Amino acid sequence: MIEGLYLHIPFCARRCAYCDFNTYEGLEALIPRYVEALAADLARSTRGEEGEALKSVFFGGGTPSLLPPERVASLLVRVRQAFPRAKELEVSLEANPGAVEAGSFEALRQAGVNRLSLGVQAIQDRALKALGRIHDAAQAERAVRLAQAAGFERLSVDLMFGLPGQSMQEWEQSLDWALGLGLAHISFYGLSVEPGTRFHALQAQGRLELPEEGLQADMYSLGVQRLASAGLARYEVSNFAKPGHACQHNRLYWLNRETLGLGAGAWTFMGGERFGRTRDPKAYAQELDAGPARKQESESLKGLAARGEAAYLRLRLAEGVDLASWAKEFDRDWDADFNGQTSALLAKGLLQRQGGRLYIPDQALPLANEVFREFVISTET
């Protein structure tokens, strides 16, 4: 039963220096045709009878806020047609502070978007320029204020730490800025230098100066503490919210719920199978002109490999794994598969077991990736 719908919008005014997502510059003229391809893909990929299960629609990218609001509205009409029995939906859209205006926010609200995620990343103009962002700090604050004025109560900002030349003081400034806006949701992520990005090329040339690992761990720990003291509880490794404001779409991913992904390069997880769509937006639109979208890079997750993925995804959540619920869902005791990994991680203090629950304690969060690696199991196992 499809619980989440992801719509990938691959257009960007400028590709950021750290970005390894499936995004493209200079293709805005393709938007009308691409939206029609998305609508066709939606109609061909759904049957309607699973509509009651749908909980979330997420416009991700790329820069979804480059879509004219009327295009967003038309897609949401198609979603309602495809899932006629869907009830209350969380409809999220990622927005770039440099690609929105007051009228756009109001129109997006009228179209049915009820949650916005603003990619601010930093509050220092120097850092934003280094990242390749198209906005400055003043535009970031203006975007937040405009979204609030348009009535978006479910509003989040993204921040990044571990940026080139970033000091602890600058990281604190970004946190203070976000907290001062009274937001109910904040996400923050450590910079990851990925192959194929401009930052990766600079790093290979020895021209990318990043904070050392110990400082990055301290930045993360400070962020957890500061947000918690402001009433934003950590509900996932990188996500913090006041009660009732957690992002439901992302929780679907971490709980391994069935999610349909449409658009160039989007990924679907259904029936234990994960598969993608054609990555090139023009090729994707041409494909949908001719017929149904073809599966790309299909992978079947079964047995221990499937349980291993479910394990590390759920350990991302603050509540961790409820062992009794796990046994009921998978008809198998946790320790039957993972006793060795669990014992070793408990001994290192990277996991904690309490009241039938297994979770990563706050002090071990900077080393969370070490925990996750223990549960990555080959699909050939």
C-alpha cells in the first residue's frame, strides 16, 4: 500500500558546489512538458484502490520552487484523482530562498502545499557564496518571514555544518538565527564531499579546507543540545521538531514504508523492490510520451538484507527499535539476526538497550555511521 508519494523536480538555477543530486541547470523551458510527463507517470503507476493509505506528497529536487504555483496545483489535482480516498495529506515542497516571492508562497498555500522546507544552509554570505547558493543571508530571512506571513505553520529550514573554513562561532550564529525565528522544525546536516561535485574536485586538488573531524563532531553535538533546549526534540539523526511538527514523509522512509517515486531519477520502494526512473529529464519526458516509465537499477530486498536495511533506518530515529514490535512485524527475534553486531555496539557505548528498546544514545550520535555500517548486508546474502 503506497503511503508516500515523491515527485522529483530536477531543475536548478545553479548547481551548488556540494550537490550530487540529480539536478540540471538551464532546463527551465522543459518544465511544462516535464510536469505533463509526471502527471502521465502518476496515472500509469497508480490504481486508486490503495488511496486511503497515502499520507504524504513530497516535491523534492532540485528546486521545486522553480515550478510556477499553477503547475504545482495541477499536479496536486492529479494526485487527488489518482488517490481519491486519501484523507489528510502532508504536502511538502522544498524551496530555495532565492527562487520564491510573497505571491508564490500564497499561491502554493492555495494550491494545497501545507509544509515548506527552505534550503538556507548557512547565514554567512561568505559561506553561501562558497557553497554556490543563489541567495544571501538577507534573502534567507526574508523568505522565512514571507512564508510565515503566508500562513505556513509547518515550516522548516535546512542548515549545514562542517563547511569550508567554518568556525564554531559561525555555526552558533546559524543556529541562533534559526532559533530566533521561532521555527517548529529545523534540519541540519554535516557537509559530505561526494564524487562528481565541484567540492570533490577542489578537495582532490588540495584546495578545500574543511574543519577537522573532532570539530565537526562538536558542531553536531552543540546543535543537538541547542535545539533540545529550545524545545525542538531530535526525532532523527538530523531532524528536530516541536511536538506535532515532525516531517511525516521522511518518517515513511525510515520506517521502510512503501513509497512511490516519480520523475527523473526518482526511486520507488514497493513490495520489497527498489527501482529508479530514467535520470535525464528530457529522456524521461520522451519515455512518458511513448508509454509507461521503465524501471532502472531494480533491486530486490529479501530476508536478512531487507531486515538489515530496516534495522539501520529505524536506528536513525530517536525512538530506535521497539524489539517486541520488530519481532511481530518480521516474525523473527532481533537477536536471531543481529546479536553479534548488537553486543559489540553495546560494549562500545554506541547502542543502548532499555525497556525493550534499542537506540543510539545522544553521546554516540556523532558516530552514528559506524552503527549503520554494521547492519548493511549484501542482497546476495
